[in-house]
Amino acid sequence: MKSIRAFLLMPCAAAALLAGCAMGPSYQRPEIAAPSNWRTPGTDAASLANTEWWGYYRDPVLTNLIATALTNNYDLRIAAARIEEARGGYRAQRSFLLPSIGGSANWTRARAGDIPPSPGVTGGQFDAFGLLSYEVDLWGRIRRLTESARAQLLATEEARKTVQIGLVSSVATTYFNLRSLDRQLEIARDTYASRTNALELTSIKFNAENGLGFGIVSELDVRQAETQVHTTRSTIAGLERAIAITENALRFLLGQYPGAVPRGETLTAQWQPAEIPAGLPSELLLRRPDLRAAEQQLIAANADIGAARAAYFPTVSLTAALGVQSVQLDDLFSAGTSRAWKLAPQIAGPIFNGGRIRAGVQVAKARQKAALAFYEQAIQNAFREVEDALVSITKLREELASEEANVKVEQRRLELSQLRYDEGIASFSDVLDAQRFQFSAELTAVQTRNNLLAAVAQLYKALGGGWTTSPVRTGKTP
């Protein structure tokens, strides 16, 4: 038994003696000249992203919708499946660092010497062998490939977190859009009722004759009032269509078939922070999972260079076999059975392959350059998204304040126009203009509030908010 154990450990001992350093450059994080402050002034002490999403979105209906999406959404399920795929690929690649042990059993029967007048001899033999094979990772090719597979796995895990953050933002933004459409529909229906009443009154005045045989108002006034009614009815139909489509889109994010969506707080009751702290710009590099995924892709591409370079050098393989032989199956494992063993180290290396290895190294280097450019591009894009969201929030709040003030002005203008018309001072066209401006001002204010909520949600996403940040793993492998 001791001899068998020693025999099986021979390849492992040889590997320990022959294993060298891994080929290729070791990864070093690129120097990133990140800005020290955000372009848009704000509070940098505590980042908005430190709040978990269920504490950030405070509408109970919205939080339930987000929780449902995180359970059923198809993109998230696909991302989870890809993690399992990457984990399997990593484990398969890591297995090449260990010896492969197998077994074989053979039965051979042959006849020899059958040349007249000499009779032939027929015989058989049973063999049972334990097989061990191992490639000594002398140049680090397998280790570099394992490093690449591990980085791909980590990148896939970060990609799933990116999908999560994007999904939460998409559900919230779609829900805000739905509540915005609901409010616009309310305004349109109220306006339709008001304009219908105005049309009825105008028609009555047109049909009522004075002493001269003419109506109090002209037919033009009636036709203008009818136009306002038809326009509002068309707006209502368009809003109802948009609401149904938005509900279907939200249900799709939830992983559900088209249907109605429950409502919670109104658009004006949706919570948003009084101040918009973005945190320090340097935090963005560690918080956003898409940036961490891009860096892991860079690590994988860097490791692939070493694996490609290792192809220049010979591979060292150790193959061993230990077993027994017998002419009778019953005696195969008996004490008198003949034992056999074989140890076959092999060195194989390239001599001429038409520049294939050089081309492989060139491809690996080009992919590493592309991964580096993609990583740097992703960082710049992340900063752009944060800055865009910050300036959008600042300016949309200013727009909303002005538009809500304008709504009050247009409401007063309509009241005054109606009074002047009733007194015969102003024309009916003045009233219709005031109605149009008030309707437009109300719809614009609602849309701006929706854009503001969407911008806050976009900032929350751009900062990588919603999940606790964990540092990139560099030690223990998964």
C-alpha cells in the first residue's frame, strides 16, 4: 500500500519541483484621474446611495412592485443563470490544476503461431489499471486561465447587481410615469367637463334670439367651443392609451402578463430628499457594480496574455499507470497476480506553426487594450450620468417652481377672462385662449414633476445605490 501511495504521489512531487512563475504581466489597477468634486454644487458628506432602496422609495405600493420585480423579472433570472454558467466554467478550469485520476479494465484474447504444421496458441489476458495524468503548470498557463475564469465569474456577479439596480430604477421610473399620466388624465377629464358645460352655455346663447333676430353669440363662438371639447376628448383618449401601455410595460418588468397595476401615493405625495448629497466622486469607483465588472473583464484579459505567451514554451505532462494482469478473471486480484506499472513523462513543444502562437498573443494583447479602453470609458460614462442627474434635479426643481406659479397665474387669467366675457368687455376667443393656456400649464407642471422624480431615481441608480457596497475580492476564490 505504501508503494502504491508513493507511486501516485510522484507526479504531484514533480509538479511541486518544476512549477515556475506564471507568464505574462501581473494585473495592476490603472491610474484613474477622478475629479475631486462634482461639477454641480451639492452636499458631499453622505451619499444618497447609502440608503437601501426599500427606505428610499417610500410608497408601499411601489416597494411591493419592486420586490415583485426582483423575484420574477426575466432579465434578472437570466443574469442569475449566467452566474451559474460562469461558476461552472471557473470550477472546470480550476480542476486542471489537480491531477486527473481514472481507471480502465481490458480483456484481450489472441491467437498466434498458427502456421502449418505448427499448431497455433490461443490465450487471453485480463488487465485492471489505475491511471493518473497531470500537466505540470511550468509556465503558469493553467493558472492564468484559472485567473481569467475567476475574473469572468466575478464580472458576471457584478453584472447581475447592475441588472438589479437598473431594474429598481426602471420600475420606479415607470411607476412615476404612470402616476403622472393618471394625474394628467384627471386634469383632462375635469377640463373636458368644464369645456362641455361652456359649449352648452354657448349653444344656448346662440339659439336665444334678441329683438333683432340674432343670437347673443355668433356661430363662430359655438364652433370654437366645439373644437375645444373635441381636442380635450382626443387628449383623454391618448392619455388612456398611454396609461394602458405603461401598465403593460410595468407588468412586463414584474415578470407578469399585461393587466392593471395597483396605485399608491399620488405624484405630488412621492417622497424625494430635500437635499441631494452625491458623496465623494472617488466612492463611485467602488460603489457601481458595472465599473467593478469592467475591471474584472480587464483582469481576465490581462491574464489571457500570460496564457497566450505560455504557448511558446513546451508542456510537461506526467502519465502513470498502476495495475494488475492475469490470464483468469478469478485470479485478477489474488495474491499471485502479476503487477504492472508505467510512468511516462512527456515534454512537447512547438517548433513551427506558421506564427499561430504569435498571432494568439497579439489577439490577447488587443483584447486587453480594448478591455482597458472599455473600463476607462465606463468610468467616464458613470461620472457623466451622475453629473447629468445632478444638474437635471437642480434645474427641474427651478422649472417646477416656475410652472406651478404659472398654473396659479393662468387660473386667475381664466377667471378674469370669463368675467370680462360675461360683462361683454372681452370676446369669447379670450376665454378660449385662457382655457388652453391653463390646461397646457397644468399638464406641463405635472410632466415636469414626473421628470424631477425620474431624475432623482436616475441619480440614485447612477450612484450605485440600493445595495451595500462590498470590496472587490482578491484573496479567497469562490
